[in-house]
Amino acid sequence: MEWKTRITELLGCRYPILEGAYGGIGTWKFAAAVADTGAFGLITASVYKTPDKLAEAIEKCRKATSGVFGVNLSFGICPRIDEMLEVCISHGVPVETAAYKPDALAGRIKASGVTWIHKSARIKDALHAERLGADAVIIVGLEGVGFKNPEQLPTLIAATMAKKTLKIPFVAAGGIGDASGFVGAMGMGADAIMMGTAFMATDECPLGKGAKEKIVRSNPLDPRLRHQVLAPPDPEAYRKVMEMRKGVPFDQWLRMLERVNLKYTSWQNDADPSGEYSFDEEWGEDGPSRIVSLAVGVLEKVIPVRDLVGTMVRGAEEILDKMALIRTV
Ligand SMILES: Cc1cc2nc3c(=O)[nH]c(=O)nc-3n(C[C@H](O)[C@H](O)[C@H](O)COP(=O)(O)O)c2cc1C
């Protein structure tokens, strides 16, 4: 079956499946492996630290795959974000901005004409990005990980509301990791899905083997994981970080806010939360992985990325065939 949605049309990928961004591990090689499957690969600019290294990564990725990919620019995490954007513009690659409001880069992106997707946790911020001229938005529901927000809604409700309120195409993310989640999100009106956690449990993800095994072993019923992913932030820590908004540089403040939202007790550290894979230690060897979403509930084993995308697409097609049969009975 040919998968044609507003997102496959916009990005030119074969399937409406996007790779998530990853501080620390969103490399060009990983993006190329995802792009090779027909999904949309994503290089995370913060991994490359300087504009020159990002330019090199984009060129290597272009040589390595005939598939399509873009670059994630995360506010608060990506260093020299304006210069990183210039690299994306000069190489003509789609840009995914992430977190809160993208006002600081919007004008330059629009003037350049590169394809622009903004990712946010709140529908409010997605609507704001639409007004600024984004070509599409990604909405990460509560079940997901990264850039949490106290006003985040579960993926089911967020996607359904996004469909009603947004005019531009939208991508659903948060807790999706198999064919059922894929079809479910498309049924709610999404034009594509994005997966972060599920793509990490693949051979090509540049995480250690032990960390990947831990991801697939993680139990979504573990109260620590559920607390990290689902609970609102500690009100006292949240109040304190909001009070600090004007007193510290914006990037540093955003990182602290993210750590509060992820319930890290050491939220006042000035570190990139997504880079702290050593946080596994806090929960011990047998605890769940600290860096995943509730998508772990549908992951069974570490597999090649081609198998993940292939299984999801075939599984989705089977579900759609069954649904067509129900209609004709
Ligand atoms: C280890 C890890 C690091 C991440 N780092 C970033 C990041 O730097 N920037 C960003 O926009 N999103 C980041 N994310 C979020 C993902 O890009 C994606 O939005 C999220 O994983 C989707 O939810 P899911 O994991 O349930 O699929 C990260 C996710 C993980 C698991």
C-alpha cells in the first residue's frame, strides 16, 4: 500500500513515521539508518556541538542514505542555535525546532524557505507555532518523554484536540511503539507519528547493548517510571524554578525546568537532562531505564531498525485490512 499523508508529501518520506531527537545519541549514522527504511531520520544538532561539525554530519548523512532526514534544534540544549540553523538553511534540510515557543528562530526560518516543523508538549504552543508559520507541528503526549509540561495531555486527547484545532498537519508522539499505536494515532487524525523510545531499542541506536536491553526490560507498571513520566512536577520545585526565570540565562533556566518536569531531585544542576544517561544508577541495576517513555510497554526485544519500521507498517496494513472487512460484513 502507498502511504500518502500531508506529512509524507511535505517531507518526501515513504512512511509517515519520524525518528525522535536525542541529546547525546541523535547521530547522523542513526538518522541515515532510519531514513533508509523509508521513515524520516533526524539528526540532533546538539550532538555535534559546533556548526562545522553539524555541517559535516549533514553531508555524511546525505552520502549514506537516499532517504530523507532533518535536523532537530532544541531550545535550551542546542549550543549556538542560531548558527546551527544557518547550517541547516545552507544545506537545505528540514528543521525541527523543539520546546516551548520557537519565536527566536521563526523569522529566520520563514525567510529561508526551509521546511519547518515545531515540536511541543502543549497544544497552546503548537497553535502558536502555526501562527508563526510552521509547516507542521509535533505534539508529544503525556506518555512520552522529553520536554515535559504540567499542562501536557495524554496522547489520545492531545491528538484528538489537535485535529480539531490545528489547520497545519500534525504528528502525534508519546508512548507509540507498535502498529496498533501507529494506526490509533492516524485514526485520531494525525498525519504521522514520531517515536523516540521505540527507535532506541534497535541495533542501530548508538546506545550500549546493556542500556538497550534495559529499555526493553523496563516495566511500564514500575511506580518509579510511572512517576517520572506521568506525575506533575513537585509544586515546590516548580515554584522555585519559575521564580528563577529572570535571574539566570534562558538556556540554563530551560534545562533546570526540564529537570523539574522530569522529577530529578538534583534539578538545580546546570546539565542537559537528556544527556544524563548515567541517571540509571539512581534506580539501580534492576530498576527501569531512566530515559524512556511508557512506550516500553509495547517493546519486546532489540531489533534492526528496518524490522521495527517494517513490522509497524505491515502490522498497520493488516489492521486496516481487517477494519475494511468489518465495514463490508
Ligand atoms: C534519551 C532521549 C533523549 C531525548 N532528547 C531530546 C532532545 O534533545 N530534544 C528533543 O526535542 N527531544 C528529545 N527527546 C524526545 C524525543 O525526541 C521524542 O519527542 C519522544 O521520545 C517521543 O516520545 P516516546 O519516547 O514515547 O516515543 C529525547 C528522548 C529520549 C528518549
